[in-house]
Amino acid sequence: MPRPEVLDRIKEAEEDADEILEEARREKEERIAEARERATEIREEAEQEAAELEEERLEEARAEIEDEKEEIIREGEREREALTEEAEQNVEEAVEYAVDQFEEAVHAQT
């Protein structure tokens, strides 16, 4: 093979190698870009899921607090009713005592 042909073939082989390397670089950059884009999507999805979970847990906590508040109010109402009944009984006893004392004082004067 004459020398110019060998040089042409070497030059073609080098050009082919350069094209292969350039294509490999492009593919690498595309894959990196795709991976970054996917990572961004995954992060955004994770952040969205975390926000939804946080809101769900807040709603559950609010519901529990509301239930506890209602139970405390019911307990307070029961205690108030019991104290009211006790006070009413004490008033009746106090009135009876006062009437008895008054009658005794009246009887003692007569």
C-alpha cells in the first residue's frame, strides 16, 4: 500500500475515533442532564410528599386536640352540675337551719 493511502486511512481512522469520542461525550452529557432532571423530579416529589404528610399529621393532631378539649369541657360541665346540686342542697340545709334557729328563738321568747 502506498504511503499516501496509509496516511489517508490513518487520518480516516482518527476522524472516526474523534466522531466516536464526540458521540460518547454527547451521550454522557445527555445522560448526566437526564439524571439531574430526574433527581430534581424525585426531590420535588419527596418534598411534596413530605408536605402532604406534615399537613396530614397536623390535621390528626388538631383533631386529637379538639377531642381532648371537648372531653375537658364535658368533664367541667359534669363537675359544675355536681357543684350546683351540692350548693342547692347546702342552701336548703342553711334555710332549714335558719328557720329552726328562728323558731327556737321565737319559742324561747314566748
